[in-house]
Amino acid sequence: MNILVRRIPLLLLCLAVGCKSAEEKRAAREAKQAEREAAIREQMHANVPADSPLQKVTLGMTEAEVQAILGAPTRTSTHMTGKQFNPWNFSGRDTMRVVYHWQGIGRVEFSAGSWGQRNGAILCYGDVNEPGSGQ
């Protein structure tokens, strides 16, 4: 019985340290995710002029929200990404891209998944020479 009484404080101390460690790991993971999203947001408008209406498009906007800002696209296209062939991409995210083109403005890429997911706008390209019709 005496041994059990001695080990209880040690056990409680280990549990307390373990919980703090889990909280620190969660905080570090959230900070890393926020840093990653900030880098994606910065990269999203890297090729867009400051006076372009594409600057109003933000990360994760749906296709309908973008069309409300820019109007109906002149043309749309799709293409697969390399994640389509990744056997470890169990969630099926970002396996396809849907691209909306606006003549004289540029284009916006939307991420789509293999299970019908729509993940929103991820890239904008400002191009005043965008033909808007077949290439």
C-alpha cells in the first residue's frame, strides 16, 4: 500500500506533463497551419496587378462568389493535378482544377476533389492578354 501511495503523485505529474505537451503540440500545429495559409494567400495574388478586379477574390471563395464579383466567365477549362495519381491521397483533395477565364482580366483556379468536393479559389492570374476563347 505504501508503494502505491508514493507512485500516485508521480503518476499525476506524468499525466499533467503529458497534457501540457499535447496542448503545445496542438498550438504548434495550428501555428504551422496558419503560416501555411498565409503563404498560400500571399502566393494567390502574386501575378495579379494591384488595380485588377481579381484582387477582390480571396482564398476559398466559391465559384458563385467569384462570379458575383467578376461576372460570368468567358470560358472554363479543367485539368488533373499530380495528386490524382497519389495512392496516399485518401481524402481525394485537390485532384482536379477548374479554371475560369475572363477576357482581358485573367483567370481563377478552383480546387476540386475526386469525391465531388469543391475547395474554393486557390490561385489568380492577372493577364490583360487573356483571349477568353479557345486556345
